[in-house]
Amino acid sequence: MGRHIWGQWLRLIAVIAVAAGGAFFIWWALPLVYPFLLGWLLAYALNPLVDLLHIKGRAPRWLAVTIVLAVFTLAMLTVISALVMRLVNEIILLSGSLQHLVSWVEQSFNELMERPELQLLIDRINTFYQQNPGYQETINGRITDTAQALAKAGTSLIGSFLNGIVNVLSSLPEVATIAAIVLLASFFISKDWHRLMGKFASGFPEPFRKRAGTVWHELRNALFGYVRAQLIMITITAVVVTAGLIVIGVKNAVSIGMLIGLVDLLPYLGVGAAMIPWIAYVFLTGDAWLGAKLSILYGIVLVARQFIEPKVLASSVGLDPLSTLVAMFVGLKLFGFAGLIVGPVTLILLATCRRAGVFRDIGRFIVHGK
């Protein structure tokens, strides 16, 4: 009995050690090989089109891969160029709006300062200041400290913004190099796809290949389902917001609707991260009618999401919305912004392994040694 229990503990330790070693190896190797993993994913995604040209179109494999990659690259460059041009135009329009906002803040501040009640308060403060010279040094010191703190915060904010622009510009050569490596890796992998996959699979025993095939099938469906669910929710949000803005009569409704649809990816706030500040600004500027219409539109979007999101997630991924939210929060805390993707993907991987019986097999190995 004692030997049997010791065997279980040893197998449990071995499983934990293998899992920890595998996680450490992935963590160490991922920064070194991620362009080739991206190349494999791209080759996997484009492989149906390559097979179609190669088998149905009777084109040589290398030519089919070249055509598909060229079309994909041109399509991506076109989309990125259009988005950049649109973003530049929106930034120009936004700069005009910010100038209007600054003018409004300045005008509101001047009107506030001219109010009789505030003028009376200022006169009383000046009288107190003149009648109590002992407090002058303390007050001047506090004012100086506050001004320095504000200047430091403003300088830091401007410096961070400029550094961000410099970092983006300086990273463009590296991004271009990585993109070229990904495309080349995808070309060579896709050109010899069937041979490479057969050679890779032959390095593992048959039972492992069957279990890995089951896990991969479930994982592929779940990951594609998760991506499909997010695209569906973004599309619904963008369409509803765009249609509502067109009905309201807001300028640049299509661009604003697409931007709010992308913001919908943010956890917790979602659409509110863009619409709540906008609604508050509209009310503060005195346009209560537009603010009321935007509030109604925001309420419609929230209600629509409450009805649609659980059904979309359940049908596409099979995950509970609360579990997805927890996974996103944990991922955000552990890995930063990238954790918003890592968390749900990890949850999907664990759920897939559970449905494929991986944890059951590990439990049987620990308990029975089989």
C-alpha cells in the first residue's frame, strides 16, 4: 500500500515537473521562434487556397503558394494603407475638435472668473492675504509647488506622447523585417506542407497522435469560434452605433462607428470607454438634445449586447461569459494588455483539453500508472 502511494506521488511530481519544464521552455523559446510560428499559422490559414490552386487549378505547388501569398500581402497592404489614411484624416479632424474644446474651456473659465460671487471671494482672499503677511511665504510656497507639479505632469505627458511616436517610428524597420521573415517562412512551410506535417507526425507514437489530433480539432474549433464571436460582436456594435449616429445626424458617423466597434474589445468598459466621455462633453457644452440622443443610443447598444453576447459566446466557443471575463482580468494582471488575449486563449485551451479527455488520462496515469 505504501509503495503504491509513493508511486502515485512520484508520478504526480513527474507530471508537475514536465508541465513546469514545458511552460518554461515555451516561455524561453517563444521570443526566438515566434516569427516562424506566425509563418506556420499563416501557411495553415492559406493552405486551403493553395491546395485549391494546386489540385483544382493544376498549378505547381510553389506557384500556387506565391500567388496566394502575393494576393494576401497586397490585400493587407491595401487595408493598412486605407486605415492609416483614414486615421490621419480623423486625427486632423480631432485636432480641430480639441482646439474647439480648448477655446470652450478658456471661455467657460473666463465667464466663471467674472461672476460676482467669485470676484467677491477673490477680494476676500486678497484682503486676508494683505492682512496676514506671515502666511504669504507659506501660500507662495504652496502655489509654487502646485505650479511645478502641474508643469512636471504636463511635461511628462507630452514627453510620453512624443516618445511613443518615436518608438513607433523606430520600430517600423524591425516590424518590416519580422513581416518579411514571416512571409518567407510561410512560403517554405506551405510549399512543403504535406511532407513537413507527415515528417513531424511520424516522430510521435500512434496513441499520442490520435489524442493530439482530437485536442487540435477541438482547439481549432474553439479558437476560431472565439475569434468569430469577437468579430460578430464588433460588427454588431459598429453597425448599431453607425446606424444610430446616421439617424441622429452626427458627422463622420461611419468612422466613429467603426472606431467605437474596435473600442468594444476593451474589457469592463467596452463601448462606454468612448461614448461616456463623449456624452459628458456634449452635455457640458450645452447640447442637451444631442446628449440625450447619444444616451439613448448607448442604452440601446448595452441592451443589445446583454441579449446577444451570451448567446454568441455560448454557441461559438462554449464558454461561460463570466469565466471569459475572469480569464481576461487574470490575463490583464499577469501579462498586461496582451493578457486580454492570453487569458481567454488559455481558458479555451484548458476547456479543450478537458473535453478531449487529457486531464482524465493524466489522472489515470497518476493513480494507476497507465
